[in-house]
Amino acid sequence: MSRVDPRRAALRDGYTAYDYLPSKTYRPYELATQIDRVPEASVTWSDRVETAARELRAQHPVISVHDHLSVRPVDTTHLLDYRRAGREATPYEGLTTADVDVFIDGGPAAVSMIRSRTSWDWNDTLSDLGIRQADWAHQDMVSLVRTTADIAQARASGQVGTVLSLESCSPVGNDLDRLDVLFGFGVRLLGLVYAESNLVGGGGSEAADTGLTRFGGQLVHRLNDLGVIVDVSHASDATCLDAVRTSRAPVVITHAGARALWPSPRMKPDDVIRACAESGGYIGIEAAPHTTITRGHPRHDLQAVMEHVEYCIELVGIDHVAFGPDSHFGDHVAWHRAYGTLMGKGSRTERPALPPHESVEFVSGCENPAEATGNMLRWLLDRGYTAEETAKVAGGNALRVMREVWPR
């Protein structure tokens, strides 16, 4: 399957992808190199695994259920100002090297609108979504996915498909009709809450777990009616369980891991993972630095990530696990540090003490969207999983939920 060469592609109206990057119009930041922002692990796989991976990609769609398709500044002291500007560049060249057909994009709008001290309002959110689509309309490498037919079209044309999502419902406020507007803007997956509680329910960082609100229940039903996938990745445990009980469609966790392996509130307990699987949903295993660690792998790397994958396969079956690396092109650790510093003052909650573990600059083998999913699926093939089993985790399970939830 060929991909359009981003350096030679003929784009509409005489633009090139680089000419049209909003960064050149709106901000002076020097962007991180799209692929080599950190030294990659250079994971070497056997000829057998590489052949199996090529054959799998030729026959089955590969879907990352959560990554961030934007490039971050080289100077990490500019991270917050860059994000507030709301004009993040799409990493066209990097994405064309990825062994992924479709990314569910965590959304450049997501990070800055989900926390009270950096929140965006409704107009900011729509502006961000609209400008990104205007950018994409002037190039031929990335295509917006609104339907499952769009996935087949992207694969046939050698493009990278992107599904728009937001990690929190906070910009919706208490107006359910705004969900219809988001659907019209192309959003097909929506997180209920991120970290701090909102009108929908409890956040994962709160000391008190209040669960889904009455309004939250109405919102879940509206998402069901529209055909938007419900995501509870950053919701509190009670909110996750309430969402599953309320929803008439599968509920998913796009990026987390197993709390049984690592006792962090960012990880999900077994009962939440089981509940989402029983709803027909899945858990996408993430690889953001210092998340899916295990006691056996206190240095966060591909092996630690895949221990979470195998644990969840054993817990709920291979039909309910996916890859959700939560990576981006830029210094992810610096990103966490910037937001952690911003949120640390006046915080009402304290993170629980975690077992001893190493600090890392990046997750070896999962440095960015161009590396993570490809190495994760090769790990399964190397481990002895069949092509059919690997294809389920690498995209089949996500596609099944899309077909069940989306209106077409």
C-alpha cells in the first residue's frame, strides 16, 4: 500500500502542506522535528515478524484509538503559550511513515480545554476544529474520517485517516444541542470528563468519586442517539461504571492500563475494564511516559506497555483490547511537567505514592505516533499471536465499535 510522499504531493490551489501550516501565519515557534524528536529505540524485528506485519497491514486496517496528531515546539518553555494559541501544526511527514491507517486524534483542543486553569470556551473549541479541517482541505496526505466508508477510502488512496475526538465534554457546558454541533464538525468520539469533575461527572484526579450526574446521563443518551462513541479514559471509577449502565451503546477506554499492574489512578481497575468490555467496548493501552509501568518493568518501555496489553487480553478477551499509545511529536515528558506545574498550586488532591520506578525521557519503542502502534503489533506477532488475533487488537476491535455506534 503506497503512501503519498509529503515532499512531492501536488496539493490544491498550489499550496504545499508546509506552505499552509497555520504556524507560519500565527506563531513564531520553532517546531520539533516531526519524526526524530528523541532518539528512537530502533527496535529490530526478525524477517518473519516484518513479513507478517506487512501481510497484516495489507489485509486489515490498523487503528490507533488515541494519539495526538500535532507537532510541539523545540523550546519546551513555550509549550503553554503555544497551546493557548490554538494553532497546532499537523505532522504530515511523520504520519506518512506510521504503520497506521487511521488515528483517533486526541485533539489539539483537548489538552487546553479540559482543566480549569487552562480551559477553552466553546468558541475556542469550534475554531480549533474548523481551522484544522481547513488545513487538511489543502493537502492530500491526511483525510478526515466521519464514516466507516471513509476508512476504506483512506486505505485505498494511501492516505492517513483521522477521527476527530475531544477528551472532555467541558466546552459543552449544560447545552446538549452543542453535541449536535460537534457531530457536525466531525467529532465521532467524546471523552466525558478529564481529570477535574465537570457537569457530566467525576474526574479521575478528584478525591471524591461522585459518579455520573443527571445531566451526564442525558448527555450519554444524546451521544448514543447521534452515533458518537463514549470514552471514559479520564473519568472517575464510579463515573465509568455509571456511564456503562446508562449507555445503550458500547463504552470505551481509549488510553489507560490496568491498575492491578500499576496502582495509579490513571489506570483502570478490573471491574471498570470488565464493564466496558461487557458493554461491547474495549480498553486501549496507552504508552504516555510514566503511565503503563509495571512492577516487573519499573523502567517504562515497550515491554511494560505490552504487559498491560496481555493482562487485559487475559482479563476480558482479545476482542476487547486495542492500542491507544497517547503519543505525539514533541517532548511528552516536558508537556506533562508543564501542566503538572500549572496544576500543582492549590490542588485539593494528592497523588498516591507509587512503587519505586525510573524516570524516563521517553518510552523506548513508543516515542511517537510513527513508532508506537507499529512496534506494539510487531510485539504481538513476535510473541506468537496469530495474524487474526493481532489484527483484532491492532484495529479490528475499534472498527467493530465504529460500525456499531456510528450512524453509517
